[in-house]
Amino acid sequence: MPVPRMSPDSLIFVAGHRGLVGSALVRALHAAGFDNLILRTRQELDLTRQDAVERFFTQYRPQYVFVAAARVGGILANDTYPAEFLRDNLAIHTNVIDAAYRNGAHKLLYLGSSCVYPKHAPQPMSEDCLLTGPLEPTNEWYAIAKIAGLKMCQAYRRQYGFNAIAAMPTNLYGPGDNFNLAGSHVLPALLRKVHEAKLSDAAQVEVWGTGTPKREFLHVDDLAAACLFLMQRHDDSSLINIGCGRDQTIAELAQTIARVVGFEGALRFDSSKPDGTPRKLLDTTRLTALGWKPQIDLENGLRTTYDWFLQHVAPQPGANLPRVHYG
Ligand code: GFB
């Protein structure tokens, strides 16, 4: 039977549309002419509540579903709130995947994370290294929830024939990111810290850890483009990594951010803070072979993200931002 393709008339549910990823998906969908979107804030629809999710799907029966809702955060938030990261993420994807299947969705795209792969996986990490070794302890709770989500996609495809696909993005950044220092990932945290150091003429900026771990960063608009591409072209149980194929040390990232922001002081590394995984570079051979590649290089992406920060976050210094962030 031919697989129905998303068309301008299709009813599309983006779960988590206010987060970094979800808001980028909404921008990309509109730009591509998909305007029949159904969106709900967390106040309107709590995705951790099974009865509420079931009611929503029964009433609206969305045809295509992007699961971009998750409890997410950087290394400190992951380490501090293990129960919340495990519980909320298991609940969100279980409720959404099951309700989508039982209410006749044509297709669902689930987003995992590069932290599903083992801490010491060979680099770059191919999709085949899943479950071949122990996870990084600082984020194992989140990783286990994400592994359960991608396995749920595979199980629903195998037992029920549900067209659920799973993509594993690398570390993401861009407009709409969480700049709260207690909950954020490294890139928005350093943008904010370096900006504030510049404003206050500080001599140095504190960078957590040793600065030696390596990370790959993908602009969220590239991620959204890849998700639309996969929604239209990928229909099997194999995981697909989404990355840009290049990584750098945290020290190099901090230097690039200092250049973009125009900060000339020093970087001070606080090695009492955790480094996390030594390296997390995704092998994107599978995605490249399908014909997709990213468009936004890190320096340009940092410049536009810094502009967004200046317009939306910097004007309210000390704003009471959420402790951890729902994507
Ligand atoms: O982005 P991040 O919090 O998470 O940290 P992960 C990456 C690296 O940056 C670590 C260092 O080595 C941090 O020690 N770092 C330096 C900082 N300065 C800072 C800072 O001010 N804030 C933060 N947050 N880090 C996350 C996982 O891992 O990656 C999530 O915890 C998820 O579950 C996400 O998978 C993609 O890259 O280590």
C-alpha cells in the first residue's frame, strides 16, 4: 500500500511547539506551505496526563505527529532532577505515541538524543552502537527515557504496522533556546555568561569542566529541515542520526562565542563541575545517503542566535526563567 505523504491539507500536530525544536518545526512547516497545524500549550494540554492526551487525539485525530515535547536541560539539570527527566519523558512519549496510533495517525516522528549512545562509543557514533555499552551517568535517566521512546516507535511498527520513525539529533541551539544558567545547555549558557561579562567589564568568564570535552552543535532550523525531510522520505524502523559532522572542544566553543560577542577577557575553567561524555559526534552517513545536508555553519548560527538573545532575553536581566525547560 502506498504511504500517504504530508500535504498542505494534512492535519499536523507538533507536540512541544513552544520549545526550541517545536518552534523551529512550526517555522519550517509554515515556510513549506503546511499551515493546517494543531498546537497546544502545556496549560491547554498536559502531555504527561494520559486521559488528556487521549481526549485530544480522539477529538482532533491529527494525521501527522512530531514529538518535540520533552523535559530537557543541560548537564546540571539532568544530574539534579533524575526522577523528573525519567518520569516526564516516559509519560509524554508513551501517551503521544499510543494515542497517535490508536487514533489513526498516518505517521509520527519521534526525536531522541545523541545521549542514547554509550559514553565510550567509537566516534563518530553510528546508529548501530545503540545499547552496546554503559551510558554517561550525568544523563542516563534522560537517555533511558529516550531509548524507551525510540524502542516504542520500533515496537509499534513491528506489532501494529504503525509508521513511527525515530531521529537522533546531536546537541542543538538557536532562537528560542533556554538561557537560564541552572537549566541550560552549554551554548546558550556561554552566550549569556560571555555577554554579561562583556557588559560588566569582567576580566574573566567561568566555563564549567576542563574545556576538553568535544561537542557537535546543529542549528535548530537545520534540525527542523531534516525532520520535514524524514517525514516525507523515511519509512522504516532504522534510527537516523541528525548532525552536522563536525565537533569542537568546549574551550574552542567558548573562544568562538567570545569572538562573536566581542568579549576580550579570559576563560577560567572550573574543573569541579562535571565534563560529562568526553565526545559526542554523530555519524550521519545514513542521513547523508538519503540526500540531506545542513546549511548553517556554527559561526553564522551563533551570530543569529546572539541577535535573538539580545532582542528577547537580554533586555530582562535576571528574569525569573524556569528551572528546567520543556522543549
Ligand atoms: O550542554 P551540556 O550541559 O550537556 O554541557 P551535555 C556540555 C559540556 O559543556 C559539559 C560544559 O562538558 C559542560 O561541563 N560546560 C561549560 C557547560 N560551561 C557550561 C555552562 O555554563 N553550562 C553548561 N550546561 N555546560 C546534555 C545532556 O549533555 O546534552 C542532555 O545532559 C542532552 O541529556 C543534551 O542529551 C543534548 O552535552 O554534556
